[in-house]
Amino acid sequence: MSDVFISYSSQDERFAQFLHRHLTAEGLSVFMASVSLKPGEGWSQAILQNLRNANLVFFLASRAACRSPYVQQEMGAAVIAQKKLIPVVWDMPPSELPGWTKEFQALNIAGASVEQIQNHLSSIAGQIKNEKFWGGVFAALLVGGLIFAAKGK
């Protein structure tokens, strides 16, 4: 299961690769179609499966992505699945995002330096790792409690 799913327009491939490299270096499992799909793999099914399994979705919300029917399909699936979604904007103000994204706080990186963007991503990666850690602790405690309860019967 991926920690992060990156939804992007092919026109934003370079930025998507930057995001993928940075989040992977932070120790996260990241799905990005052009990097993650294997030759011969059915891309439509694999993309939807990885989207369903991801904990967080980055929506690289450029003007090109907002016009892409594939990106719109992925975002519709993310919203229906109630995924944690982070729209990332840089070539338009957040107020111009599609209406359904208005309930999600956007990360506006317009004019930000590479270092500032990396700091934002590191902070988000830290939150994801923290949530994973505490989710694992909770699961271990739950299993331990079930085992203890079963032995007590």
C-alpha cells in the first residue's frame, strides 16, 4: 500500500518527479503512474487500485491538470473514497481551483524557492509518518488486547 498517490497532468511531469523523489527520500511509499507502473501493466486498474490504497493524495493542481479528464477522474475517486487530499497550486491562485476542491486546504507554492517547497513537503511527510506510527501502535494494542481477552476466557 502506498502512503501517497500523486495525481498530475503529463505536462507537469517534472514537478511530479521532484515530488516523488523528495517524498521517497523521506521514507514514504509513493505511487506515481509514470514511475510506478511496470511495462505491460494495465494502467487504469493499477491507478485506481493504488488510489484506493493510498493514505494521502497530492493533486498537482495546475491549469493543465484542472483540464485533464484523467486527473478529474482520479480526483472524483479520491473525493468519493474520502481520501486526505492536498491540492498543490503554483500557476494559478487557489480561488481558481474547481469547486469541489474548495473544501481542501491548498498548498500554494507560487513564488516559493526549492528549499521552501522541500520544507513544506518534509513537514507533510513527517505528519504522514507520525500518523502511520500511531496507527501501528493502536493496531498492536488492539491485537494485544484481543489476545489477552481471548486467554482470559
